[in-house]
Amino acid sequence: MLRYIRCVQLERRMLCMAFYKLDIPEGLGSKYVASINKQVERLDLARESQDLSDFVGRSKELVECVARVVIGIRKLTLSDNADFGSVVTQAHKAVDRQPGRGHAGSDPAVKKMAQAAKNLVSELGNLRNSVGTGHGRATLPPVVEEQALIAVDATVVWTRWILGRLDSYLRSDVKALIESLCKFDTFVKGELTKRLDEINLLSLWDKRAQELGVAIGRRSAKGTFNVQEEGVDRAISSPEQFPTAYREGLLTGLLLTETGMLNPVPSSVELVVELLLVDENLNSRLDKIAPLIEFSGWFVKSRSSVPTPQEITEAEFAAAQVTKAAIAATKKLPKEARKRRIKAWQKSPSVNSWEIGSPESRSSPLQTNRRK
């Protein structure tokens, strides 16, 4: 989302500020976006009215607004008596070391430049106190053009930098990505790849990598092609780029629903075999998967608390198709690993061990669980 602070004309001089755009992170909550937009609008109104004092006051307000958004997103706490400088400093520190694609990381020169921008905006509090709006004054302060322009320039440089860093943080938030996958948010082509790159999968703790793998596996099993292509197929073609815990999570997500029932999706079990073929711990992975297949029931979509005979028939057909596909795909495995997995699928429960759920419950834990 882009907002532009348009050209500013002061006295006889024109300063074109079309270069100064604020890139608001896509994942930012609507309440934060509305707040930033409102501050930008107020700064633009100062331009239209040619009010130099208001330029200074509105610049300070935009900086403080963005700083507080960063602090809110990072779930940091501020003391009740925190002044403007403290708010800016805390926000700056919160994203200063945030890694991400397109960032200079620990480049000393970039860090010094960002710190210099922070030092500039930190002075906006003092400048606002002396010549800006926000205080009732007995007389109008003698504001000059230089004060207004440097206030706006410093504001845009620092807010652009910190919002860019915040965008990287939002994209690298594993919990937020898992929630997006579970809520069935739209993933356009290339988006998941970018977010996985931002997260840096190989640096994740095993538990978190596995949770992410499960979420991507389940979303893939529900037919989201872009998620399958970028989150599952890539793990098959380039397994070295994906940690073992993540790939283990994919296996679980492709095989089982949120409540541990077998997914009636033939393509998912075929992907499971493809993942196993590139797994360096094939036998130990099979030891974990085989019991899940043997003892998990099947998921049956139903519009009521008790499935109709037709729904049961459809579920039985889907289960048979999955079992057939799984046994066929399993023949790709090495001979010593093949026998146990085929046996597991042959022993998998019929839909007499079932779980019901309406189509509306696909992306959330099912409301009704029942076994016969």
C-alpha cells in the first residue's frame, strides 16, 4: 500500500517529494494502517495550508505514530511516562537487528545511517516545542522554511526505513503465517516462497519448523496449488533447503486432518511417498507413520451430526481411492521399506471409524467427533 506526500511549495521554491513514498506493510492490521494514513493526511493538509508550524507538529506526530505501531506489533511495553525520545528509541531498537531479504543486516555503514536518521527525528520533539503546533501560544512562533523542510525530510527517511524493517518482521512471523494458512487466506504465486525465505527455515527451532510444515501440508491437502508448489514440491526437489523437522511436519499435515483423521486425498499420499524418497531417515520416518495409518479413522464430510448413507458411500469410495493410490505410490519405495507401509494401508480402518464435519469446518477444528 503506497501513500505519497506530494510536492511541497514554500514561498518561491518548489521541493518535489514524489520520491518520498511510504510503503505500508501488507500484513499490518487495519487499525494501524488507518492511524498511519490519518497522520499522512494531516501532514498533507499542512502542505495545502502552507502552515510551517503545522509542518513541524504533524511531522512529529507521524514519527510518533509509526514508532508506536512498531512497538504495538512487537508487543513491547512502554512506561506510562515515556517521552517522545524514548518511544522513538524503543521502536528503533525493536527492528534494528531484524534480518530479512533486501536488508543490509549488520553492515556498519547502514547501521550508522539508520542511527543518524533516528537522531534527526528524535529532535522533532524539541523542534515542535519551540516552533510547532500542539501548544497554545500567546504569540505565533517565528518559523522559517528550513525548520519545516528538515522536519519533513527527517520524518520520511526514518519512517520509510522502519516500516521496511517492520515489513520484514511481519513476513518472518511464523505464528502469523501458520494462522494465515489455517484461516484460508489467499496466497498468490510467489508469496509463500518469499515468506519462507524471510523466515529462514534452517534457523528455526525444530518444534516451530514442524508446526509450519504441518500447516502447509494440510493446506496443500485441501487443494491450494500455490502452497503445494512452493511449500511441498520445493521440499521434494531441494530437500537440503528445508529442515528435517519441517519435512516431518509436511508428512503429518498431508496425511492427517487437524484432529488426527486420515485425509481422503489421493494426491496427498502420493506426495508423502515423494517426501519419503528424499528423506535421509526413511526407515525411522516409516516407523512413525505406519501406526498413524493403521489406527487413524477417516474424515467424512457431512452436513448434519449423523452422515447420510450417501455421504458414507462417498467417504468409503474416497477411502478406497486413497488406499489404492497409497499402495501404488508405495511401490516406489525401497523393497525393505515397502512391505510395512503397504501392510499399514491395508490395515487402515474403514469409514466405520469416522469423523464428521461440514464443508464450512474445513479450515478449523471440527465441531463434532463421533466413532461408530
